[in-house]
Amino acid sequence: MENTAREKVASDIKVLVGDVEELVKSASSRTGERLAGLRERVGKKLLEVKDVFGKKEGALQAKAEQAVVSVKDYCRKNPWTALGIAAAAGIAMGFLLRRGRRGG
């Protein structure tokens, strides 16, 4: 089901890009009425794409919040392991940052 949504978004973006390209190429040669119709089509497709991205954003935010809860839960259940992981990550970052300042 997620692939279907991705395919729909990809298709919508391709259509939007095609419509925008057509709008840009023919902006000077179109009559006012035909140009208005093209602008309307582009606007509708843009709203559809924004709607799909808005829905995906909410789902991603929910997953991120769930991940945060899971990490907090793990840290409460395993504080020493979490401390060890945090210390190792801090040492690794310090090493990499120090190495980067020396130029490699």
C-alpha cells in the first residue's frame, strides 16, 4: 500500500513538472483563456501534491514520536547500557571532530 502511495506521488510530481514546463514554454504564445486553463491545472495538481505530502508528514511525525517513546522506554529499562552507548557515541564524535580540525 505504501508503494502505491509513492507511485501516486511520483506520478503527480511528473504531471506537475510537465504542466509547469508547458506553462513556461508557452506562456508568451498562449491566449489568455488557454493560459488561465493551464494555470488552473497546475494549481490543482500542486494542491494535490501538497495534500499528499501533508498526509505523509503526519504519518512520519507519528513514527518519529513512537521512536522517541521507544528510546525513552529502553533508556529507563537499561540505564547503564544507554549510558555506555551515549559515552561511546560522544567519544567517537569527539575523535572525528578533532581529526577533522587537523585536516584528516
